[in-house]
Amino acid sequence: MSQQQISLPAKLINGGIAGIVGVTCVFPFDLAKTRLQNQRRGQQVYKSMMDCLVKTVRSEGYFGMYRGAAVNLTLVTPEKAIKLAANDFFRHHLAKDGKGLTVFKEMLAGCGAGMCQVIVTTPMEMLKIQLQDAGRLAAQQQKPVMMTPTKLVATNAVLSRSFNSGMVISARRAVSATQIAKELLQTQGIQGLYKGLGATLMRDVPFSIVYFPLFANLNRLGKPSPEESSPFYWTFLSGCAAGSTAAVAVNPCDVVKTRLQSLNKGASEETYSGVVDCVSKIMQKEGPSAFLKGAGCRALVIAPLFGIAQVMYFVGVGEYILDNSPLRLLGP
């Protein structure tokens, strides 16, 4: 199946389904990653990914591992669809006379895809991180603390203070993504939702530059012949291998992004004025190893997520849906 013949609605359906399935499968690992990355030296609540997940289930219940998942499930459809469709668009326009792309042009296509996706990724990550990290802050303040899966009581500093004021409010209240988004828009405007945009670009553009060319070349190795497509399992494994490699490569940028986008701070946790200030303080107080926090979790999240995404994309689930439903009217 030639990617150049895939309709835009099919690309959106493929990316959306892949994102929803992938997020549902791996979200607990993403929550553990966020909490581990936000821990400071001397204030560790969790020793490892498994310790984080076990303590989360004990204190917040099973669905506590999916705190913030609603935001991801809502926005991951446009995010993944934009990422995959943009890469395909750029690859198509960079190709000449149907010839294969050079690695440099594949990297350019990935760069374009990464720059496009941050329109959705930044606010999605902003809201998700606040909800994911609330349990860590609550556990840090009260040990033990029991919370129901539906009403996590957390310190919601964003609702009662200005950004980067350094003041921690001890008032405890239930929060939701809608409340956080509303407060950010009222107090900071649209830029409030795009806090950490620069760090998100620093993470997602290099990720796409590494991921897409690596996936394309790994997937090409599994083709029985130049005219045939790679088998199902090879596409999945290629997506997993490329995703995990790219995820670990850009993990330092992900740590910086997570720290910058975390509005709620625990006792004695420093604030950051920007990317340079964040990198400098992490190096001084925690050392270089801090930039690898959550790297294993991130690899476990990204590998199956992009493996599933590429399988959906290359198998053509979106095309099948369009061809066998009234949605075919949206096709080319």
C-alpha cells in the first residue's frame, strides 16, 4: 500500500485509534515516569517504577494509575494523527520522481512532523502532568495518605498563586483538568496552556528526527522484496525499536519539560525561570544522572505506543473503516 495514496481522513483515523489503544495500554508507566522525574534528591517518595506503581495502587486505587488519562485520551487522537500525517506529507513532498528519500530528507520530514505536533502536545502534557504529579505531592506531604480513585485531594497551587512565585500553598482541594485549564486561561491566557513550549519543541523535534528515519530503515529491512510491504510483526517491532531508542535519546529534554510544566511544588522544591535555568539547577543539585530519570519508563511507554501506531497506519485500519461505513464519503 503506497502511503502517498492514503487519504487524510484515513490518516486521522489510523493515528487516533493507535493513540487511544496505545495510551490505554501504557499510561501507568507514563504516570510513573512523571512522578520519578519530578522527585528531588533527598525527597524521594518512590524508589523505582514498580515501587511507584505499587504505592499508587495502595494509596489511590487501581484507577489512580490512570490519573490524567482522560486528557491524553481526548487529545492523543489529534496529536498522533498530526504527527503521522505530517511526516507522511513531508516525506511525499520531499521525494522526487518516486525515488527513495535520503536519510537527511527523512530527518527533515521528521523535524517538520515534530514541529507540527506541539500545537496539541504542549497543552495536553501541561494538563496531564498536573494530574499525574498530584499523588506524589500528596504522598510527600502526608504519609500514609488514602485517596479514592475518583477524588484525589491534592495541593493545587496553580489555583491560588502566580507562576514561579516560589510560594507553596498548603490548601488541599480536588482538582480536574477542566478546572486547571480554566484557571490557566483566566489568569495567564492561552500562553498559560503553552508553558514549556520551548522545552516541548526541544524534546519532540529531535525525537521525530531520530524516530521516523530509524523506523523507515528498520521497517525496510523486513520487506521480502522492494515491491512488497513488511510483515505485520516486523512493522510492530520496528516501531517499538525506533520508539524506545528515540525516547531514551531525548529523555534529558523530557525531564526538563516535565520540571518546567509542573506548576505544583512540594516543600523546598525549586522553581525554574526557563530551560537554561532548569538545566543549570538540575546539574548543580542533582548531577547529570538526574537527566536520565524515568528513561526506562519512557522507553516502555513509547515503544508499544509507536509500534501500535505504525501497525494501524501501515495495515490500513482507517482505509477499512472508510470503505465499509458512511464515512467513505469523506474519502478522496
